[in-house]
Amino acid sequence: MALDAPVDPVAALAALGDRPWPALVRHGGRTVVAADPDATAIGPAAWEALASAAAPRDPATAMAGGWIGLLAYDLGGTVERLPEPLPDPGGPPAAALGRYPTVAVIDDDGRCTVASTGSRAELDEVASAVAASRPPAPLPRPRRRPVTTSLPAGDYRAAVQAARELIRAGDCYQVNLAQRLRAPWEAGGLAFARGLWGAAGPAARRAFLGLPGGAVASASPELLASLRDGVARSAPIKGTRPLGRGAELAESVKDRAEHVMIVDLVRNDLGRVAVPGGVRVERLFAPLATPYVEHMVSEVAADVRAGTTAADLLRAVFPGGSVTGCPKLRAMEVIRELEPAGRGPAFGSVLALGADGSLEASVAIRTAWVAGGEVRYWCGGAVVWDSDPEEERREAWAKAAPFLRAVGA
């Protein structure tokens, strides 16, 4: 059902926000807004849901009856043998997916189609709610809130140095170290998401998930994996500079080496599901600017074997190499040793899987968890032998700029 008037995605999300499991994700170049799933999968059961059989479908309505949700970083323990994760009191489950029979699919110009695999009554009800939605009033300027970190300055520098010593000893080559930030937040998940999105600017993988225990808000620019028409893609981001200094990345031996390590890791991961000789790098060292930092990004593609499912692909690449380091398994063990707080929803993935098997999954960077009167946000960066501990700490805080603006810090 095509709606007559343009629809604002945030308004549509607010209109459905009182229903169970409201969600906003990107899929196929459009924004998908939904609520009230007819099935859910929690924890390791997510893998079975993601192995669902696919059927041909119009790409514009493929998300009707599709799955939307979170794979948290700690779900990696179901893919590889890893140490027990740190406790994360009040955090999300390791995975939480919902299957949404009715969705609003919104083009970037506001054109909206409501599609459903459910009843006509359900279709009409959601269409009416979305059609009646109006853009929410501008957010008031956030009051200043105190922010605390799991790795104060001295501890962060010491953790970087510990990672460098392991790299010097040949134990690993790169470790992605992160800190968890916390601030009081009483205004709810959607209000925080709006503030985060406003501060981060347009984000290719922005997302919102209203889960029973809290809300995930993400302004990720990074693609973990997509799958469409037999081709899988991943676009790892590695290398960061302040605004206006992105050109330095192309000239930095350290950053280029750091980046190539992860591109090679992604090539290897995609090779697990690819036909022989089917992996290729389609972009390398491309610039990517955000309103707060500049990055390098590459794109790796793979022709996958017949019958490859979203679960197969995600098991091959999860968690993303850009948020672990390499070798991946050893880097994840080092992360467990050096980080004093769990990663919550961060550095996992927010995904949308269409009923036709088309997948888009982010790397959940620039991602927060809102629950229990507070908001948590994770930020960090890759440590290599050439890393300077203080520069790494500053880079992590630069990536926190959207969070800090959203909470008024």
C-alpha cells in the first residue's frame, strides 16, 4: 500500500513506538520501520532464524516477514571458542531478533509503502498510524550530564601499551581496544537516538531497536556484510583523523598497514563462503568523511557458493575484523584481558534480513544502549606496534563526539 504523503522515518518510528519491539533499520537503500513482531529469537537461537529459507520477492517489499535485530559482540562466543564474556548487568541479550510481518518502507525522499504478510486489518492499522505521523518537535538542548569511562586516561594508555607489548612479542598484530562511557539519561531511547543521529549527521547504517530491557541506538557508517543475488560484500573502516585531516591517512604508513591487515582478514573471512577465486577487493583506501572524524574504507566482495544463507555469511565474518584486530581469535582473547567492561550491543551488528534472503548488517560502532536511567556508549580504536598510547586515547574520544553532544557533555 503506497501512502499519498511523504513520511518522515523518525515520525513513523514514534508512531509505532508504543508497540512491542519498535525498530528502524536500513535495507536496500531505504529505511524500514516496524513493530510488533510475530516471532522472536533470543541468544544463540538467532542463528536458526537467520538460516530461514528464502523465497523470491519484490525487493521493495522484501522486508515484510523479514527479520530485524541485534547480534551483540559476545555472540562471537558461539562462533569461536572464547573466554567467558564479562558480566554486563542491565545489558541486552547476546542476540535479539524479531520477525516483522508488517513494515513501512520509506525512500529517502519520503515516499512510503506499507507491506504486510499478515492480515488486511493489520496492514490498514499500521498504514493509518504511519500516514498520520508528523515530524516530532525539535529536541531541546540537552542539559549537561556527567560522563564516566571504564578506562580513565592512565588506564587507557596502559592498556594500549600492554597491547603493544603483545604485538612486539609476535603474539598478535593488531588489537581493537575500546572503552565504555556512561551518562545519566531519563528521556527514553528514542529521544537519545534522535540526539545521536542529529549529532552524527547522516549515517549509512543508522538504526534503532526497542527491546524489552532497553533500546539500541546506532549511528554506524560501517557495513559488516550484505548478501544479494549471490554476492556478499563487506566494507571495513580502519584509520581515523580529525575533520579536515583525512588526506593524512593516504600518506600514513601506519594507518595504511593497519587498514590492509583488516582488509586481508575480511578477504579471508569471506573466503569461507565464496566460490574458489571468488573474492575481490573492489575499493581500497577510499576516503569516508563524517561530521566529526574522517576515515578510510575499503570494499571486499565475494561470489558465494550456492545455498549460502545469511547465517552462513554472518558466522564467517562475525564479529567484524575492524572491531577485533588480527589474528581475530587471539585479538578477541586479548580484548577480554584488557577491557574491564563488557561491550554490550556495541561492535556486534544490527541487521535486516529480507524474506527473499537479502541481508544488510552493520558493524555496531557509534552505538549506545539506553536502559535503567542511563546511556552507555563504546568507543575505541586499533592498536598496532606504531601506536602512540595518548594518540589512541584521543582518537577514541573523537569517535565519542556524537554521544557527548547528545548528552550535553
